[in-house]
Amino acid sequence: LSFNSPIAIMTVTVRTRKFIRNPLLQRKQFVVDVLHPDRANVPKSELQDMIAKTYKVTDKSLISLFGFRNKFGGGKSTGFCLIYDSAESAKKYEPKYRLVRNGFVEKKETSRKQIKEAKNRKKKIRGTGRRIANHKAKKAAKDG
């Protein structure tokens, strides 16, 4: 083992499979295979840069990477990638948590206790009163 070797040699290969152009959801979607024999894993930000270069995407926040799993023995990871045509389509079709990850939306902080109390209040109401109670709960959450 020599510790003098330059770290820049660590190569990462990105391959894509099952490429689909999805016009209904205004995106390109595909499976991403990442080969990284010298590294434990590759950060999503680094993968976003590589994919942006490959698919000529100007705004990296339009690239959504998720569901990565390492293969047994390491050296290879597989995940999924979505490249949206515009920020509007990304905001429309992406789940909230991935929008937070990509920096489109700020995460709103609420305590677990508040969430659980609202859920339990919601369970007690049935029928037409439910809609009114939901409205009151949302209004209270917005104000408080």
C-alpha cells in the first residue's frame, strides 16, 4: 500500500439504461449504473454534474437522482434519474421531499407532537365536518 498515490486517479463511470422520453410528465427518465471500484460511493451532486454534462442540461436542479443501492462487494451502485424539461414541470410532478433535496422548496419545520396532535384530531371527525376541521387545522398551522 502506498499512500502517495494521487486521489484524482479514482475513476467513476456512469452508464445509463432503459432510457425513456416521457412527454406526459415532461421529463427524461432512466436507470443509472455507477461504477466506482476505488471509492465507497459517489455523492449525488457529483453524479448530477456528470449527467448534466452528458445530457447537456444547464440547470442541475432539474436533475433528480434517487433510489441508489450499492451492489454486494461494492464498486457498483444503481439508481434512478429524472431530468425535467422545466422547473415548472419539476415542481408539478416531483414529490415534496425531492423538491426540498433539489432546492426548489424550503422544508417547513413542525414538531412531531404538532403533527401527531393534528392527526389524532382528524381521526375523531367524520363526514361533512371533516372538511371544515381540515380547513381550521391548516389555518391554525399557518398562523401558529
